[in-house]
Amino acid sequence: MILSGAAQMLNAQVASPLPDWLPAGATAFLDFMAGTYYAGGAPRSIGSILTGYEAGVISGSGMFFVFENGNHPAASGPLLSDFQSGLAAGMTIILDFDFVSPPFGFALFLGDDVSWDASTDMIVVAVDDNMYDSVSLGLGASLSTTGRHTLAVTLNRDVGGGDYEYAWSLDGASALTQTVGYAAFSSLASVLIGHDGGDFGENLDSVYLRSITVYPAKDPSELPALSDLPTS
């Protein structure tokens, strides 16, 4: 018997339900504490979506970054594809941290080459103060205290008329926004987590990255709820 297209779609949905640990509406989710990962429309092993990471630094507290270790993760495979399509369409990223030392370094680096030094076009999310690109973006707020912090950032949200919006919300605060008159670069080749890919002078230091969640671009009014610290 040949099934109709609708029946085939229904069977696929029944066979592959979304995991119950995936945040509603998320397109990618890395929960380092629980060891569950989702990218490219399906649950994944960490080795299929990251390179350059050290398995020994991942625990129930998250993925640990310190200058002295060799933990230099980069998105690959389905996760890199999610970032490439997400940046083109506009995306929101939630980063959940637990800082042992005062915040410092790159939370995320998005570039058109393998490193900060080598890239011409880039977007940097520096955890201690701001995010910036290679043109005119400069947006953020100072962060200097240890402990739990959650940062929500929106990149390249199309607001019409050739303008694109960026937003930053930390720990439930109202979003700071900046609109630029150009789209983000279309040649995204590297997404680095916690480092700059070069001399590593911008590594995160003494911090647990608990999780990363990626959504389609959110309105700035939605970011405080996403960056508000959960109760657990």
C-alpha cells in the first residue's frame, strides 16, 4: 500500500517526536550538565556537533573552561549548519554560565575563517562586556561578578528597510538593542565556544558553561524572560 504524503508525514512525526528535554521552539540545544544535545533537527552525540573539546572537562556542573586546559570547542556538522542558517535568518542564543572567577573572554566567536586573527568578517560575544562585529556593531553591558549568569543575545534580526537588529539581555534585564544598516556576513565558517581560535588570549577562564540554546530571532521584549535565572 502506498501512503499519502500526509500519512507519511504523520508517521514520521510519530516515529521521531521531539525530546522532552528540548526547550520549546529551540533549533539547537547543548545541555552540558545533562549530556543531552540537539542540532540539525535531531538528538546528537557531542562528538557529532563539536570538535576540539575535552571530554574530561564535562561534568554535572557543565563544560569547564580554564586557561590551562586544551578545551577549545568549535561547532561542526549539524550544529555549524544550524548556526549558518540561523545567522542568515536571524537568531537568538541563550548562554548559561557559572563563573568561578570574574567573567572574562569570548563566549562565542563567529567568523569567516578559523580564528579571530584570520577572519575578516566576524561577530564576537565577549562575556564580560559586549558584542561587536567588523563594521559598526558595539552593544552590551559590563559583567564582573562570579556565580550564575544567563546571557541572551539576538543576532541579525531583520526589522525591514534593510535594517538588522541586535539585542543583549543579561540576567533578566531589559534588552539593550542596536540596529545596523547591513545584514550579517554570509560566509560563516567557524563558530568557536569560549575562545578565539588563535593565540587563545581571549579564552574563558574558570567558568562552567552549563548550556547553550538557539532559537529563531526573538523580539527584544522576549529576551528578559529567556535570560532570567531559573530557580534550579
